[in-house]
Amino acid sequence: MPFPDIDPIAFAIGPFAIRWYALAYLLGVLLGAAYGYLLLRNERLWHRGAPPFPAKDIWDFAFWAMLSIVIGGRVGYVLFYNLPYYLQNPLEIINTLDGGMSYHGGMLGLMLAAILFTLSKKGNWLSSLDLLGAVATIGIFLGRVANYINAELYGAPTDLPWGVVFPTDPLQVARHPSQLYEAVLEGLLLFLVIRLATHVFYALRQPGLVAGIFAIGYALSRILVEFVRLPDVQLGYLYLGWVTMGQILSLPILLGGIVLVAYALTRPVNQLRP
């Protein structure tokens, strides 16, 4: 089917153009912070009734979250996806106009920011990672939809009826809309799974459990979608003709998620009444 006629530029003010991708980052942080505020305010959800930091502080953290996502995402892309080029052209590292952001790098930056922020508030840093796991799916969903609007990060050719002909594709063949696959799996579905865990099974009372569920769900979804998503041109397939950098970077996340879940389930369950 043809690609919908959506301009990647949301609006322009004189020579300054605001893209949907930038708005997705901003809206993802704002909506994530708003949802995080509701979670933090409901103290009965948390271990011993104590969230990682007061709900009112989420707006301070949102500022640091935005910076950490952008810096971490860019540094991750430079290191993981195109290091030889940037070693030869170091000034291009700060040029984000050509794109180039790594989700895995952004995740690491956000985790570091959450841990440091929470420690400064004398809270439980594992619970801060649980908070990230509960809200991060919102930003992932919006970011992947923005990737679709940008006609980037599309998948391999397909004969399936929902294949999309992207305007940026030089071959102009129907391809897997892998951005939407990720939006549904890593965004919508994982949000619902974690919402069930936090509000039905009170998983936030076992620090590390929600973060582990998120890590496992994200890693498995990303590894699965990578089978139909085209790898970055400069890297291609790394091993066996099908293994991608995205899959390799997702394996430590999967392992870390398993460790977190195993650790959380071996700790005493906080017996606050629902």
C-alpha cells in the first residue's frame, strides 16, 4: 500500500522547522513524566510505601531525562553504529541534523540519570529503574511512530498486504513497516503488560521487578523485529547473514532483565494492603 501523505515537518516558523520526530521526544518525556507523577503519588504501589523520590520532583527529573536521552542516544550511535566515520570527522559528532540516535545509548543515559537523581534524593535506585520501566514505553511508542512518519528504519521487502512503499526507498518496493511493529510491541503491548504488573500484581513493591519485565519485553521485541528490519547501511548484517547490531545490543538488556527479575522475586514481598 502507498505511504500516507504525512509531512515530516510538523510546522515551520520562518526558517525554523519543527519535525514530528523532535515533538515525539518532547511529548514522550512530558507524557512519561505526567504518568510517572501519578505512579509516584500513589505511595501504596511502592515498596514499604516509599517511592524513589517525591512526586513533585518528577518535573525536575524530566529536564535531566531529556538531556540524558539526547546525549546518551547520540553517543551510543557514534560508538555502536558509525565509530570509524566519526573518528575521521569528529566535528560531525555534534551535528544531529543528519539524524543518528541510538535507543540503547539513550536508555543507558536515562538509567544513569535516574540512578544519580534518586541517590541525590536518598531514595531506592532500583525503584527509580522500575519507574523508568513503567513510563518508557510511552516515549518508545511515539518515537517509533515518528520514525514511520520520517519514512526511516523500514523493513525488508514483503508480499504481505500491509507492506508499505516508502518514499525514501530507492527500490520503491513494498516493505515491512517495522517502525509500527516496534511501536505496537515495545510501546503499546509492553505498556499494558507493565500496567497489569504494577496495578494488579503490585510489582513495584519488589524493587527491580518492573525494570526487569521492561528489559525482557523490550529486548525480545527488538530482537524479533530485527529479523524483518533492514540493518544500518554502514554496518549491514554482522554475523551469519542475519545478525544485526540491534540484536547484539539487546542481548545484554535481556540478560540484565532476567537478573533483575530473579533478584526481585527472591526478596521478601512488601505486604501492604491494596
